[in-house]
Amino acid sequence: MSGKREPERVAVLALDGVYPFELGIPSRILGAADGRYEVLTCTVDGRPVRTNADFTIGVAHGPEILDTADTVVVTSMPPDYIPPRLPDEVTAALARIRPDARIVSICTAAFILAEAGLLDGRKATTHWQAADEFRCRYPKVELDPDVLFVDDGRILTSAGAASGVDICLHIVRTDHGSDLANTVARRCVVPPFRDGGQAQYIEQPVPVSGAASTAATRAWALERLDEPLTLSDLAGHARMSLRTFARRFNDEVGLSPGRWLIQQRIARARHLLESSDLPVDRIAAEVGFATGASLRQHLQAAIGVSPQAYRRTFQKAP
């Protein structure tokens, strides 16, 4: 026996008015993961589906593939295509999803999951422009419109458009580790992990022409995560006052400098836990946390597990 695992079956459900870009994301990203996923596209009746562009899309599958899917991705559509109540055929299609299957929404498809009652009592996100309407329609859902995606266990939701790339890379990272996720990102010429949340994309007043960026300072900080960087250090490198730097950083990234640093240190720590046998205390020092206890606290707050549990999970990944 070779021990080779069968690829995970991913069914992508295209609904009326689907955005063609978002529809193609799962196939492009998951399809670049060395055969780990079999990505199939379906509609609720097996017939061609209208897109929001000037063409329709024909698919090879109807809702029957939802019966055997390990992961189901529901892709997005413009707000005016979102039905006030789910058509019977959509409800029937969603009912075919296995109880243990992972369900993922891209952008406004969170409305479909919420209308089906799948998000009640859960954390979720959707496109920031649709957040107010979503809250009004689905008060039982704990909406966070500032993040790029939410992983709430069996159900994952993502924000607008390209956040579908982020959530698919997150799936690869969760299932098979950072090395493969980074390889997929390079193949698709996308960043393996985007800084901040969708708050950075919310419409803001146009900055003063010629205003300096904090990008160079962020790159500088990433090379020095093992050092005890302070806001003064960052502002000094950027040659800005503390107040100006903090404001500009938040405008560009959608996070405060302190939160961003913690996020980057956690990301680096996760990579080391997955790819090395370094002791937790050594990893903490490598990424700039004062102690192993500090790393444990931050990792628990970020993803809900200890470093040891996280490492065990990824050491089992093929």
C-alpha cells in the first residue's frame, strides 16, 4: 500500500448572478495544491447559471455532488441578486450537504448561509459594504466586518472578492501546513498571508499627495521580529511622529502597529511550530515574545490552541 490519501472533494456551488472571478478562486487556489483537492463546480439543477457579467456558465454537475463533498464553497453574487428568502431549489441543494462537511462562503454568499440558518450563534463576516444590511437581517449572527475571513470550525466565511483567495489559502494551510500553502501562493502569484483586515479597504478620504507610506517600515520590522520593537522604534524608522505614524499605519493596514506586530509574530511562530522541532521557548525568542508563556497566551487567544496541540496537528499533516 502506498498510503497516499484520496484527494478531498470540494464542491463549488454557483448560484444565480454569480461573480465569475469568485467562482474561479477555489479551483485556481485549491487546484494548485499538488492534487490534494478535487474541485467540482455545480448548480442547483445542473443547468447553466447566469453570471453578473454578459455571459452564462455551463457546469458539468448538478446538486448530487453535494452529497459526497468534504467541503462545499458557496460563491457570491451582487446584492440585488440575493433573494429575500431562499428559493426551494437552493434550500434543497443546501440540505444535501453532509453534516460533517466543511462549508465556506465567499463575500455575499454569507447571506445565503445566514438565510439557511447555518450561521445562527456563530461568528461570521461578509463584504464591509453589506455589513449593515446583514446585521439587520440576521441579528443572531455575530458579524465581524473588519476581518478578511472567519474560521468558526465547520463553517468559514470570507469578506469581499479577493478574500476568497485568503480563505482558500487558509484551508490549504490548515489542512496541509504552511509550506504547501506558501507554495500554492507562489504558483498563483498571490501573497500567502495578507496583513490586517478589510478595514483597510473601506473608503477613506484621499491622503495628502506625497504622504509617506509605512510599507518600508513594515518590511524592516519583519526582518527584526525577534527584537523588542516599540512604537517609537517604528515611528523613528519611518521618520514620523508617533501620532502621525500610528494614524497612517492604521489607515494603510487596518490595524494598530501593536496588533500588527503580534499578528506577524504569531504567523512566524505558527510556521516554526509546523516546520521545525525547536522548543516552544526558543520559538518564542525567535519571534519576539518574551517567554514561552507569552507565546502560549497569544496563540491561545488567536486560534484557541496551545503550541503543543498546534504542532501535533501539523506534524500529522501529510
